[in-house]
Amino acid sequence: MGGPKGAAPSELFGAYDIRGRYPRDFTPEVSRRLADVFLSNYPGPFVVARDTRAASRTLETTIVQRLRAERRTVFELGVQPTPVVGFSSRYLRAIGLAFTPSHNALGFAGIKAFGANGESFGRQWRRLRRDFADLGAFSRPHSVRTEAGVPSLPGAPSSKDAVSAYVAHITRDLWFRGKIVVDGRGGATTRLAPQALSRIGATVRELHPTFSARFHGRSPEPVVSNVADLGRKVRSERADFGVAFDGDGDRVVFVDGDGDWVEPEVVATFLHRHLSPARRPLVGSADVSQRCERHARTVRSRVGSRYISAAMRRHRSLVGFEASSHFYLPSWGPNSDGILVACVVSDLLRRSGTTLGVLSRSFGRIVRRRSTIDFPTRTLASEHLRSLIRRLDPPPRPDVDGFVWKSESGTVLFRASNTQPSLRISFEARAGGRLSSLRGDWARAQSLRGRRKSNVAASRGGAGPRARSALTASRRPGRRQS
């Protein structure tokens, strides 16, 4: 029996979600097959929501129709941030499906999933991936049935109840008297984030206050290079600070009262100082700044919610984060939640009497640059990673996630992405150092081994390999920087 047209399971299924190009990878046949995989593993009920992309709505409609055709209970939340789906999964005791490719550019679609305990899927994806590939196993979903539609018995929870309960949960006992500029970027947080921050007493000014399937022509990923308009709005409003969220709302970034970018390490160490006993470590992803150790005992983990959460449980940590601006506060819930973190930071700023600008200056400047090299497939990304390791002299050492290469100028971390076919390269100069020096060392380290191999080959009468730049891959993949 032939497989469905679209992406192979190895390309579609990531470490903790499903993600691919739309409609190339998510053909109607693939979408129906994904629905059958969920049906064959989970009897329901299901709770679903989506981000603002047109592709997310189409994918959601296809899968929900399939679920309802098999008479499964489906709670539909509409456009809501991914953390609302995680909360609602536990509130409604349902399997949660968030239709979003997170921060990926337009032209992508994806699905994140949550168990009835509210925790995001991790190892469950392995079984689902195997079942998706085993096409013969799904001539028909198994026979477990529930009543179609949302329960209508008196007192039964509803989709509206779940969203209201979420807002009450993340704002309880928090307060802030000040002005905040909120940029939902046209994504899933556009309406809910201002509502939650207003509930804790903040005066909210909105930037781009309407949903947009194209994120108002901007990237759905808020990084230092594309939040200048938020900084200008903060200055013109004379606000205390500004916040921006990614497309599905599980990440949040901050700018201070001067409109300047606040590094996620500053926010994380501030949260750790006020929410955690000093004896419990701050858990950070492998790519967070080396400067964290100056401000908190830091334990590093692989990048990704599944690995951060596991490390936090191991070390009994109360605060965790990733350099990509995911923050984890298990006292409120198991998943990263941008709106929650914005509310908690607001309250702690009030309690401590400080500002984000003061915190940034006391933390010190981080001199770094991140590059992303995109590939057509994960296989090509892995091949280039192995090639890069072979080219470096001295060779890099394996790290908790990826590989680390060091010189007198600083540190370079490079690894394969867990969510898309790309390589991530992070350059961080030493205190007082310059990125240009570090990048020069990095380029020379690759050509040095190439020259040495060429000399050896020449002495044996052969031609040596040709050295290539680490930021140039075969088939000319795309390159992005932040």
C-alpha cells in the first residue's frame, strides 16, 4: 500500500510537534491520516484552537471534521494562544490540539498537542510518528465512541468557561499600576494579552490591535531585529515597558521604558531572584548567555520544552527559560506561557520598585549574534552539521545540546534545530570582546584543517579537500540572522 503524498514522517514529526510547509507537506490526504492517528490512539474528548494563519484554519477544519465524523467530542476555542490549549486540556480533561507552526514564517503549518494532564506531548510523538508511517494499521479508526459535539448537560464545562478560567488563573493575586504597550503582532495573543494585563490593573496601549493572517506583514517571531516599532511606541506613550509575543503566544519579549531590547537572560534571572530560593538553580537552554552564571546558579539543558521541563523536575527548579524567550514557571503550569510571564514580571516590578532598564544595566551587555541556516530537509541539515564538525580545527566538543567551539575571543554553539530543517549557530564574544574577532577565529578554524589535509594529501600525491565556510551549505540553503 502506498504512503500518502506529502512530507515523510521523518520530516513532518519533530521532537515535540508536527510542522511542515503548507500545502506541500499537509495535503488533504496527510491531514486526514493525522486525524486517524489521533483517533486510533485517543478516544477523546478533544479541545482545539489555532493561530491566525489561513493555513492553520484549513488544517484545523479538516481534522475537526474527521474527528466529528467519528462522533468524538470536540471543544473549539477559535483563535487562542497555545498556552490556553494546554490549560484547557487539563481543565476539560481532554486531548489538546493547537494548530500552529509557532514562530515559523508564512507558508508553514503545524500541530502542537497536550495530554489531559495539560502537559505538552513529548515521547508520545514517537508512537504517533510510527503509527503514521504504518499505513496498513488505519483502514478504520478503532471503535471507541463518545457523543458528538460539546456536552450540554447542566454544569458541564464549555469552551468559554475554559478561556475565562485561564485568564483568572494567570492573573490571580497579581497587580501592576503602570502603562504597558502590547504587540500581539496580529497573532493569537492579540486580543487576550491586553485583556489579561488590563485585569491586573495595567493601562494598556496596543500596537497592531487586530488579528492578521499575515501578521501585518511582519515576521511572527519577535527578535531584537524586528521590534523597533514596539520601542518607538513605548517611547511615544511614555510607557513603563513593552511586550511582544510570537505567533502562538508561548514566547514573550520585552523592551524597557527607553524602548531598548531586554535580553531574556535579564528577565529569567529577575524571575529567579524573586520566585525561587537561591539553593534551587535556574534552568536554561544550552544556548543561553555565559553571563547567567554571574547572577544565578544555572543548570543547562537541551533546547526544547520537553528537555527544560525534565531538567527542572530533576533539580526541583522553579524557573526555567530558553534563549528564544520561552519561560517556564511550574508554580502556574507545566508549559511556557508568554501572557503569564508578562503578568508575573509586571507584578514583580511593582513589588521590587525597579525597572527593566535598571535590570538590564546591572546585568551587563551581552555581545552575541545568532544565525540560522535553512535546508530543504532535516537530512541535509544533519549532513551539513557533520561536515562542519569535521572541518573545525581544533575540533569542537559535544555539549548538552549540539557542539561548542571556543577561542580566545569567545564561544560558538552550533546544533540542529529540533523543530525545523535548519542549523542554529550562536556566537557570543567574551566580556569586552568583539564579535568580528570571534567570527574571524571561527572562519580561520575551518580553513586551517582544510589546509592541513591538503598538505598531507599533496605529500601523498593527491588533491586535498576544498575548505568551505560554516555559513555556506551545499545547495545554497537560506540564511537568517537575529
